[in-house]
Amino acid sequence: MNWRALTAVVVVVAAGVASAGVIRDWRIDADFPAIRAQSSEADIRHLMGDPKQVQRSCEAFDTVVTPDCDHLFIYRSSFAPLRHKYWLVFFDQNNQVTATSSELEP
């Protein structure tokens, strides 16, 4: 078995995965300010992609939005838990955006 070739393949694959993660985080970070109040859930999925998590309570990472909040989308950094960056989008019962928050956990 050629260890150099195997090592090269592993390095190339790791670099590709890391690059894809960086590009995804940059894209989410760039698109996040474009979110407007009353945008639909479908608009947010089209703009930012599918969230890493949909949470029914309106509390995440010590951020709470109670008035007119039904659920929230959580977009995590591709490098979580190494990079604790989260983008939060809060929705009302009509699946329209009520608030957003960008969090950097310590």
C-alpha cells in the first residue's frame, strides 16, 4: 500500500471538507442581515438553507423572544463545537419572522 498516496487523499478530502464549511459559514453570515421581519419560513429556507435545528421553545443560548414567538431556526457554524457561532431566526404562529439574533458562545 502506498502510504504517500493515501496520506495525500486524506489531506485533500480534509481540505475539501474544511473549505466547504468555511464557505457555508461565510454564506450564512453574509445572508443573515438580509432577513426581514415578516419574511416567511420558506423565504428563510431559500435564503439560508435548512437549519441545523428547529426548536419549539423560543429560548436558545440565553436569548429569549416571548411576544408572538412560536418556534425558531438554529443555524450552527460548520465547525461547532470548535467555533461556537450560532444564527437564530424566530418565527410566529403564521411562520413569519419576528426577530433574529447572532450569537457567539464563550
